[in-house]
Amino acid sequence: MTLMQTLSPPRPRFEAMVAQAAASAFDIKRMPHDFIDNPFPYYHALREHDPMHRMPDGAYFLTRYADCEAVYKDARTFSSDKKIEFRPKFGDGPLFEHHTTSLVFSDPPLHTHVRRAIQGALSPRAIAEMEGGLVALVDHLIGRMAEKGDVDLIEDFASAIPVEIIGNLLGVPRQERGPLRAWSLAILGALEPVLSTEQLQRGNEAVRDFLVYLKGLVDDRRRRPGDPEKDVLTRLIAGEHDGRTLSETELLQNCIFILNAGHETTTNLIGNALHALTQWPNERRRLTADPSLMKTAIEEVLRFESPNQLGNRIVTQDTEIGGVAMPRGTLITLCIGAANRDQAQFPDPDRFDVARNPNRHLAFASGIHVCAGMNLARLEGRIAVERFLARFPDYELAGEPVRSPRARFRGLLALPTRLG
């Protein structure tokens, strides 16, 4: 019996009495020891017993699909601006400046300006033109792995794909892409609910180093602009909205955001997909036998193991959500991972089903903050998994996967694999 065959998906629920106690005591800033490995029993308990859970610090933790979707779609009442929330956490250092200037943590008009510039370079035609290069990249990585036999599917495959694609979008020379993953992990790791002194220092250093590098890249692009139909950096430099261009700080910080967001979520999507298919072997056989299911399979990975598990908002005016009154200034955590397992929205939500349809998950958020790069991420995920399965249909785990120790982003740091 192989290692793959001995594994079973983690249990999604607690017993009734345990569930009620778990929901009552839940605090995202004091996570239970087993939460990172398997948060879904906690999510289920909260949805069932306390879906508008108030944590000890006064913030609300939302776990129902309908509540999360309602918040996403009302950007006026539920702001993405993080200045009030992040100042006590980061102080006035580089992390604060970055995370309060980037697209995902800003409101209009800055959000509108940056989003238009990014979307212009991610049009359907532009994404379609990337497919040939993406296939060539994936096939190159697969060929390299075939020579090794035993590989780490995160380091050797999943993380290598988005670094190249996003590096191409911003015109980062290939020989200069080495530090990008480490910078990304340090900066995004600082978004965890609780931050250690070491994480804070590492994150601030990563922002500083990234800014130094990007200033040189931007200066070069100003001297030698790229094709604005394909080059995001050229569009951000030249783009104008409502009579203004981006300031230098806004430009540089959003370049960091694009590199980080495009890298992190897609790495997790590909890694989570290949891991899930080892835990659900019948679904893997089904997908291998019928590759036409690949698009719905990728959507199911996004729902079932959402790469981004948490979002945050602040209430801008007295309101009510989910039957609970919330005064202006209330902090809210939207639990995407819980919403995407809500049985009121998804039949049999704890079953991984590569043919699930419809599948209106919230993995890419919703409303004005719906992920600008979602179609590129879908393409990367589909091509990567499709071509990997075609070459290695019988791959199996060669050791214990190493899960990233983060609550906000769900993914793996290592996925040791025998290709067969």
C-alpha cells in the first residue's frame, strides 16, 4: 500500500458538544494547536453555533457565505483601508507604508486607478497570448523534474511558475528573480493575526530591499518604456486616472503588491491542487480519465482549499450585518475558507468534487475588490495541473507535506513527491 493510499482527507467537523465549545472559545489571535493543519472543523463549528462570532478584541469573525458576500459587495460601508488597523501592528515602518498603499488594502480613487492599469495588461487577449509561453515553461519544469524522479512539487514546480509569469508582466530580468519568493513570503507573512518581533523585522527588511530593487527597475523603464499592452510597469508609470498619475510611493508599493499577490496565491493553488488529488484518488482518476473537467477541477480547488483564507474590513458607518448591529469603526474578519464550505451555498461542501457546478466560490473575493489577476491564476493552475497529470498520472507522496504555518494563506512549503 502506497503512502497516498493510506492517507485520508482531514475530518471536517467536531462532535456536537466539542463544536459548541470550540466556537465559543475561538480567537484567531490565539489559534488552537491543530488549526493551521486543519481549520475546517473550527469553521464548521463557528458557522453552526456562532456565525457572527465576536472575538476578545471586539472584532467580528464571519463564517457564512451570505454574510461574507454581502460585505464584499458593499465597499462603501465596509472599507478596505487598513490605516487604523495596521498602525498599532506595524508602527510607521516600511510594512505599514506598503500594506496601506497596495491595491488590495485601499479604497477608491487609488484602488480604481491602480486596478485599471493592471486590468489593461490582463485583458482576455493578453492572457490568451500568454498561454504558449506558459505551456513551454510548464513543460520545461516537467522535463527537469522527470530527470530527478523524487521532487518537491512546491520548490521544483508550483512556486517556479508564477515567479516567471509575474516577472514577465513587470519586465523583471530573469537573472534578477531569485529573491522574489523570499521577499514575498516575508511581506505577506506579516499579515498574520499575530506578529512576532522577528517577523516584523524580516517583513520590514524585505520591503526595504524590494523598494531599492524596484527603484532601479522603474528608472530603467522610464528611460526605455515597454509595450503598454503587455507591460504592467509601463502602464503604471504612464497611467492617468481622473487627472492624476500614481505617486512614486504608490507606484513602487503596488509593484510589490502585484509580484507578491500573483506569486503567493498561484503557488498555493497549484500546490493545493496536486496535494488534494493525492487525498482524493477517485477524483484524480476521474480527472485523468476526462481532462475536460480541468476547468471545474481548478474552481473546486479554489473553493475547497482556498489559497487566501481571510479578508478584513472596517465599518465606515453604523450598520447591521447578519442580524448583528455594528457601529462605525468595527473591525471584521471575513473567513473565505469557511464561506466556501458553507452547506447553505454548496451541497456536500466537505467533499472534493472535480465536476462541481455551479461553484460560485469567494476565493477571489467579490465586488470591486474581486481579484484583478484571477483569470491569469486560473490559466496558470489549469495548464500546470493538466500537463503534470498527463505526464505523471501515478505520482505519489514521498514523505510528509510541510504546511505553511499561516492562517491567512493556505498552502504548502514542501510537497515531497515520487513521480513514478
